[in-house]
Amino acid sequence: MIPALFSRLVREVDLGLLSKCAWTLGVGGVRSVRAFQKRLRQGRPFPAFLFLSVTNRCNLKCRGCWVTTAPPAQVEPSLLDRIITQAKREQCRFFGILGGEPLLHPELLDTLARHSDCYFQVFTNGTVLDREIAGRMRRLGNITPLISIEGLERVSDERRGGAQVYQRSLEGLECCRREKLLIGVATSICKSNFRDLVSEAFVREMIGRGVHYLWYYIYRPVGAQPSVELCLSADEIAALRRFLVEIRGR
């Protein structure tokens, strides 16, 4: 499995992006963890990595989303820049960027561009991720888009409160593939998408579309539309775990 993935990365991802990832996320990540462990011994539990929510704006209305329905707001670029700069003083080099939909933050990429010594994982629904944005990510070299897919055609529209969401997300994914980015897909598993997404067919389809890593997690009933009926049963959680352990080896 590892040799096949390595072969795909070399063939499908821009080599400059791979080297940037190896240095900032690989070497930088090791240093971040070591610095974190040292801080723990000193009684200073500043985290090794940070996840930052930069806006509550979004173009979708997903069931089970934790973002409030408060008026649109976003982190000011100067504050975001200051947070990243201060974290770097603690040897933190990896940041997850969340929303809402973070790509709706008009100055996000400009801010991330000022921190070429860091690596950023941008959580996005992919529907606003066009060729221009993907091209900018490639030029920056230190961003991996993590595109959320919450089901196939029908389920995606039901879960996400939009039209043609699945197809639009795939179009965003394709823009990333054309720009030879390191691409991830995230999905929260619930009752309505379990059969479609917890399957080898879905994994292989994502591989065929140029996805390099998958992030499965369990649906949590929070937010304005918690939709508790979508929660997995204990047996379904166990089945998901068995699937993940088994599919990783292949």
C-alpha cells in the first residue's frame, strides 16, 4: 500500500509541493511535537498544532453543522496573522483552517502567503474552489485542500441544503487535480450516507479522481439542525471501525 501511494504522489503531485510538504509538515511537524513535549514537561501545554475557524460565513446549510446562525463574521487578517506568528514562536508549523467555508474569507490566501514556513490544511466544501483558487494554492505551495463530501448526489443535497452539491464539490476536486495539489477528502459518516461512503467502491472512486488521503469521522448532532436521527448506532460505529482497519491495508 505504501509503495503504491508513494508512486501516486510522485506522479500526481507537483514535486515542489511535495518537497514543501516534506519540509514544513514532515520535518516541521516533528520539531513541533518535540517542542510540545518539552513544554509539557515545563507545565506549558500549548498545542503542537492549531485548528483555526476563520469565518462563520458559508454558502451551504448543512445539518449537524456546529457553526452558529449569528450574523456573518470573520477573523480580521491582522489578528489571524498575529495568531499564526505567535504560534510559530512555540514551534507550531501546522494549521487546520476551518469555517463556515474558509474560502469565503476574502483575504485568507493573502494571509497564509505571509507564512511560507508553515503548512495549512484548508477544510472546504469545494463548491467555490475554482481553477483560479487552486492555481493560487499551487503557487503558494504550502496548502492541502481537504474537500468535504457528505454523500452522493441525493444525500449531499439533503444533508447540505443546496443543489448539485456533490457535482460542484467534484468540480472543485478536479480543479485541484489539474493543478497537481496534494488533495484530501473528508466525510462525516451518518445513517443516510453509510452505505454509499463506507465502501471500497467509494474509496477507489476517490483514488481515481486524484484524492491522496481520506478522513472519515462520525457524524455529531450539533448546531441549529442537529438531526439526531442521522446518528450511527453502536453496531454501525463498530462496522465503520472494522472497515477502516481493513481498507487501510489495501
